[in-house]
Amino acid sequence: MEFIGKRGRLVIALTLGLLLLGCVSPATKPSAGGSDAKAAYQQHVSLAKQYIGLKNRELARIHLSKAERFQNAVDKTRLSELYNGYALLYQSELEMELAEKYYRKALVSDATDSVARYNFSSFLFNQERFEEALEQIVIVSKDLDYRRRPQAFYITGLVQIRLGDTVGALKSFERATQLAAQFALPYLEIAKIYFDQKNDELAKQSVLYYMGLAGETAEGLWLLVQTELRLGNSQATLKNGTKLKTLFPDSDEVVKYEGLLK
């Protein structure tokens, strides 16, 4: 998402970054001497993910390499975590062919690994391979145990918008809010859809709900300005436009607002 372009890639990157940083614990020293190879494997993989999230690729590579030494001690399905780590590393280095190779290896190792599949879908999205991205993220959204299922529905909606399926996108965004009522981003996308449909009252309600959760943003205020203008609320239009200029003076939305006033 100005709907899917640079901002869309930013959303995916931010979501992926949260995923990385949210799934590891603070660094601890891996088990020594190979007495617990499985634990050592897991610790090195976890540390690698942490360092990828911190953009320290050198240390990430070191820990992935160390994890490989213990790969024979773990079940084949657990190798998906190692391959997913390499995929994320190569993606951060813009080695896209290698990244895709390792995402696919991860899913061959464990087709139920929703973390790897989520990341692969994000990768495909950023490559503008939207139909493939949709195929992968829909599978993730059906995993009832995946803790980031609301985000999966949100990403599903983003892809559906890009493919022209507004009806499907609205359902996906609404499903995301049903699963996580405090997840702000889907409300903004719902507001955009209602605005495009000229359902201005629902657009206004949705964008206000979004800003109630996320705070005032340039995009939210600009959408509210346009909605109030179409509803004929000139005072509210001016009030929100002034707030937009005050809070986000250097934003693209201010440029659009000033163009509206001419």
C-alpha cells in the first residue's frame, strides 16, 4: 500500500522485522561440548535470527554455520528453521535467488512451518509475484495455531487489493480485526476501501478507529480530510487539514492537501 508500492514493501518489511525480533530471546551462550546438540542447534538458530533482525549479518552467518554442525541431531522438520534463517540472511543481502532456494528448502523440510511460509509470502510480495504470494499466505492464514494469524489475514488483504479483489480484501481485513481488535493497520485499509466505494460514513468511522489505536498519522489525517470534505463538513475538513500541516509538515499528504486548497 500509494497502495502497494514502496509503502507496501515497507509494511511487509516492518511486519517481517517484528516477526524476527519477536520470536527470539536475548542472547545466551550456546551449550558447550555437544552434550545437548539439539539445544545447541536451537540456540544458534535463534541467535542467528536475532542478529538478522539487528542487521548484523556477519554474526548471523556465524551462528547459522554453527547450527549446521548440529543438524544431524535434530528431526528433519526442524531443519526448516535453519533454512528459513539462511533465506532471511540472503534476502537481507539482496541475493534473491538464494533466498528463494532456501525458503523452498524450508518448506520441503516442514510444510507446516508457518513462520517460513509467512516470510516466503512476504518475499514473493516484494518481488511483485502477487499470485504466488497469495497462494502462500492463504495457507498461513488457515493455521489456527499460528500466533500471527491476524497479520497473515492483513497481508492477504494487501495482496488481494493488488490483484483487484476488493471484496476479498475487505473480508480479509475484517477477519484480521476480528482476530486482533487492537491491530490498527487493517482499519486503515478498510477505511480506504469504503472511501473508494463512496461509503463516507463508514470510511470516517474506520479511519477514526484506526487513529484511536495507532495515533494520528499523515495518511490517516489525509483520508479523514477527504472524507469530511465529501461529507460537506467544511469545519472538520479545515481542522484536520491544519492538524496535518502542523504534525506532518514535510509529508506527501501535506502537498496533496495544499493542492486541494488551490
